Amino acid sequence: MPQLNPAPWLAILVFSWLVFLIVIPPKVMAHSFPNEPTPQSTEKPKGEPWNWPWH
């Protein structure tokens, strides 16, 4: 049975992992986002208690 020969499948596996680990990450990390997030203030907003009549 030719599908049990591990030689071509091992080479395909190693080559695909090399592509995933060496070629793709720099391409993904080169993208820049048009809207960079701005840091928000660490102050908590003041909340007013509700005074609804519950009857």
C-alpha cells in the first residue's frame, strides 16, 4: 500500500510547519490597524443612584 510510505508525508508535514512558523508570522505582524486604541482614563465614572418609584 503506497499510502503507508511515510517519506512524502513527513516531508509535507515538515515543510508545512516551516511555512507556518517562519513565513506566515512576519506577514501577519506587518499589518497595522488604522485606528490605534487610545488609553482611557483610569478614573471610574460617577454613577448616580436611581430614584424610581417601584410601586
